[in-house]
Amino acid sequence: MKIPFEPIDTRRIIEIPEGVALQLPCAGPAVRATALVIDTLIKGTLYLLLLPLLTFSDFGWGVLLLGVFLVEWFYPVFFELRTGATPGKRIMGLLVVTQDGTAIRPAASLLRNLLRAADFLPFAYGVGLVATLMDRDFRRIGDLAAGTLVVHRPPARSHRKLPQVPAQVPPQPLSLDLQEALLDFAERSPQLSRARRVELAERLTSITGHRGERAVQTLLGYANWIARGRLGDDR
């Protein structure tokens, strides 16, 4: 499906292979910097917990340096692969995903975090800040190389209460507005009379190819399929 316009806000609109368009609200440098400060404080606490190792002379120093290395470089990788975000990012409602909106993969997480050294130059993430300000999706060098995005996590919401109808793949890509209309129709259908449901469903006969109650059931099937494909929907 070709997106007929260029968004002017910070949402990245992508299309998954099934033809469903997803909107990824990219996170800007301010909220990401706040998340970084939180993660830095957490890592600092972990470093303090390692200090008692110094009482074990050379062996303690070795274990301490190993612990610092693991925390510094694998702290973000561990949490990104486990929950999609470090604790700081989770607190700020952020999520790390690939450019197609899927969960981040091990190779991408390792690459984006190893390149934090380049983003940190010359100090305090100066290069990374310039890169995010110059990129429409606020990607730093690590994100550009790894093909990742930092986005706002979709807000928690109650499950849509859709009629239990087998999901059906629409015969053609549907616009975002039409997807939302189908979800609203399915959610409200139990409160509508049969005649009203049929009346509304037959407005899309050109898509479903059906009339009457069969058109209603087909649209409900489309709605169930859309709900399961939406980013952040646990259905």
C-alpha cells in the first residue's frame, strides 16, 4: 500500500507484508536523554555493589573489571532482548524496535550498543545528539547502522471486545481510516440492530463482495484480523 502523503509529525508509517499500516511514534532526544540518565544511575548502583570485591586483592580487581565491562556493554543488550527496552526506557515509556516495527534482534541490539562509543564522541553523546537532530526519526549512529528505532510504547489499553468471528485477511490493503472504522464497527455491532449492521456493512460490498448478513460477518472477520496485527495489541 502506497502512503499517499508524507507525515509532518514524528510518526513513522510503515506497511507490514500483510498490508496493514503501522504508525511508530519516534522518541525525540529529550525523552531519550532522560532515559539515559535513569539507566546511568542504575548502572552506577551496580558498580557500587561491585566495590566490595576490591577486598580480594588482585582476584577482586579482575572480577570487578569484568563486572564493569559486562554491565557497561551488555546491560542494554540484555534488557532490549528481554523486554524491548532498558529500565530507563521502560520508565519513560520507550521501546526499541527494528525499522519494520518488529522486536529487536540480537545482532541489531549488539551493533547499536557497541556503536554507543562513536555516539559518545567527543563527550556526553555529542555526535549522537547531532545525529538525532539531523534525522527525521531521531536515530543516532547506532540506530542507523543497526536499522533500529526508539519509539514511544503504545499506551496500555483494555482489549477491544470484538465478536468472536474467525479472522479473515482483507482482499486488498486498507487505509488507516478504514481500519479504524472497521474496528469501531465490530466493537459497536452488538449494540446495533440487525438492519443497521447490514446497512453499514453493505456500504463496503465493493470490498467484501457480499450483501446482507454475510457482509456483516466478513467485515467482523476483517476487524479481528486487523486487531491482531496492530502494534501493541495483545490479541
